[in-house]
Amino acid sequence: MPPSRKRARRYDLVRTRTAVQAQFAHVRSAVGTLTPEQLALPTRLGAWTVRELAVHLTTAVSHVTRNLELPEPSGGPGLALDQWPFSTAGRADRIAADTEALAAERPDLGALYAEVAGRFEELVPGVGEDRLLPTRVGVMRLGDFLVTRTVELVVHTDDLNAATGLDIPYDRQALAACTRLLADALAARAPGGSVEVRIPPFAVVQCVEGPRHTRGTPPNVVETDPLTWVRLATGRTRWSAALDAAQVGASGERADLGDLLPLLG
């Protein structure tokens, strides 16, 4: 009999919305300090420069308001939150084209960031978490879609830090929501109870088919910190490299997650 599906994790709407605004504010402040030379630097995202990455970061927030301005879909949500990471595969070409077009249309980054932040503040507060949005990957609840925004913002903040050498901070709640969603996606990809994955202080999930422990120390344990987990889940860091660098602790014969990562396409 396959493992039963666990109850979906719930997120507080106000805390998540505030986290999205806080992380975007951190990025906005940092982007405002970048010189033309820094904006022209390469990133680890293919052909994108720092400027294109900075433009793309605005879409993590503007997609919320854009979807709110569209008619609300009928029926219910079509995409569960823990399935969202898997829905991102296959959209790289469209994302790249949209980013390049927006970068050409909006040369003034300061004005773009101010407009996106202002529109979010105008439209999103006061909207209920169950408001349905017609996103590019399926119908989602506003509350769930906002959680996906923390992933976009945290992951690309890390990309921006890596490209520029900046130390843009991570809002604690944004990092927590991002970590938990990616941990839940792992549990959805490999349901079971034989491996316990610990990402203190934000998440603990059980996954992988096999004998399930009920008390004491689990026989198979994986433990890492939130940023390392985010990098593993998104392919920024390889499992073998994280092990070699002692960024991940893995004990037990089933505690090898290499074949399950990354989670995002």
C-alpha cells in the first residue's frame, strides 16, 4: 500500500505577505547600490548578467499583482503547493525571453522596483488567502502563491549575492517559508518514512520508502542548514559536493538524496 498523503502545511497569510515585501525591500536596496560595472557582471544563470537577474527578481512580485488583476478562475485550485517546484521545468526559454524583453523596456531599475513595490502594496493587502489566481502553472490560492514567491526571492537573492559579492540579507520568515516548501516537495517526490531530513531551525520531514522508525534516533538522517538546502533543491549545489564540503551530514544506508535532487527544473 502506498504511503498516505500527509496533511498540507499551512502558512499564515500576513506573515508570508510581509516576508515577500521584506525580502523584496532587501533586494531593492541592494540593487540601488550597483554600479554599471556590477550590473554587467555575469551570473550563474546562463547568459544573464546581473542586470537581467535584477530585472527578473521584480517579476517574482509583479506576477502576484498581474494575476490578481485577471478574472478569478472558477472551481478550485488546480495545483497543490508542494507540487509547484516540479511545475517549473520546461519554462526556462519563456522566462529568459520575458526577462530580456522587460530589461529592454525598463532601463531604469529604480523606477521599476518602486513601481512593483507600490503596486503590490496597493493590491495585495486585504485580499484573502483563498482568492484564486490564474498562474502560468495552474490555478493557485493567493496564500500558496505567495509562498512560492519566497522561493523565487530567496533563491535569486542568493544568485545575486554570488554574482556581486554583496551580502544581501535574507528575511527570516522568507527563508523559513522557502525552506519548508522545498522540504515538503522532497517528501512529496519520495513519500515514505525511512529517512528524516532535518533543516534546523525551520523544517523536518520524513521521506523515502522503507522501514519507518517510531521512536528514538532514526536510522537514516540527513541534516543541513537552510541555505545549503535551498542550493541543493535548486541545483546550485550538487549533493556530492555538499557532502565533500561537510555542508551536509548523512547517516544510514538510505540517506543518499543525490538521485532525488534538484527539485526545481
